[in-house]
Amino acid sequence: MRSNNKAFTLVEIMIVVAIIALLAAIAIPNLLRSRIQAQEATAQASLKLIASALENYGAINSDYPTTTTALMGVTPPYLSVDYFTGTYNGYTYTNSLASYSYLITAFPTTGQPTMASFTITTGGILTRY
């Protein structure tokens, strides 16, 4: 007499696990690549925003600021987010400000070797390296 069990066999379960593993192997690298691209796009947009604030300040005051507090310490502020303290979306920002020029750099935080670094210089010239 044959029993009428309604359960999955070990082979069926192994096939399902193999299919899920295959799908994960395809999807996870694409997801990570998309995340890196989004972080890089945010860093570039942040640098453009900082450059715009510096250019606006320079147009009004005839010189660029020599400190970042000059951008945020007025009402209304030229820059509403302080990108230069801590990390922002996987990047740390450094600056070199002078009354006649500026250089802002976005470096990926440690542990993110595949992300690019970016700089923006006087006049809003963005460079990837």
C-alpha cells in the first residue's frame, strides 16, 4: 500500500534553494553597483551645491569666504548643510578656501574602495579621480 504524503522531497527543496542562490548571485552585485552610483551622484550634486554657494558668496562679497562658517553663519545661509563635519552619504568633504579660489574634495569613507573621489574648483569645475 502506498502512502499519500503531501510534502516536498529533498531533491525538490535543493532545486528551489539552487534557483534562489542563482537569482541572488545575479541581483546582489547589481544592487551594490546601483548603490555606489547613487552615492557618487549625491557626492557630485553636493559638490555642485557647495560650489554654487561659494560662487554666490563671491558674487555678493567680491571675494570667496576663507572659512565654511561664513557660508552657514548668515541669514539666510548660503549653504544649509554643513558637509565638512563628519560624513555625508558615504563621503567626507575637505576644503581649501582662499579669498581668490577654492578647492573642495569628496573622499569616500574607509571601506568603500570602489567609489570614486571628486573635486570641484574655482568656477565650478568638477573632476572625478
